Amino acid sequence: MTWVPEGIFINESGQEDLQRPGYLMGETMKFRALIKKSGDWWIGWLIDLPGVNAQEKTREKLLESLKIGAEDLLKTEVPFEAEAQMTTIEIPPPERSLENRG
């Protein structure tokens, strides 16, 4: 999936920033998905995009539905107020542990 922002992002220095947080314009975005088989269904959701979830009969269809949900959410226009500034924050990647995996 590629996504090019239509709005203008302002960095911490107050300069126009042509990057989406963590992604260059036109770069493929990746999101974490939790998926599992539940009875006859595959269910899943995107951790990084609250509200994007799906239920399908096959794993492949589930992944496609999650992709479509993410694309639809990212296409949603965000109202912008003239006095407001959009900025970004940077965080280091989380440390992962396999201890709590079931």
C-alpha cells in the first residue's frame, strides 16, 4: 500500500516536512496485525490502526480485508484548523520478548 499525504506536515523546527512519521512519501507502509482462527472463521485487527478489524472464512481473505480497511482509514480526510500545527514525534523501536508468547 502506498500513501502520499495531501496535507502539509510541520516538523519541530516549524519547517514544512514532506515525510509521514516513519515513512517517506510513496513508501509502502507496514502495520502489525493480530490474526487467529476462531471456529470456522479467521478474525484479525491492526494494532497500529484502531478500528481496522475483519472476519473472513480464509486467512488470505482476512489479510486482504485488513489491507482494504487500512487503505480506507488512511484515505479519510482529517479536518485541519488554521491555527493548528501538525507535527511528528519519533520513538525508538520497542524491545521484543518471546517470554509471554503462547
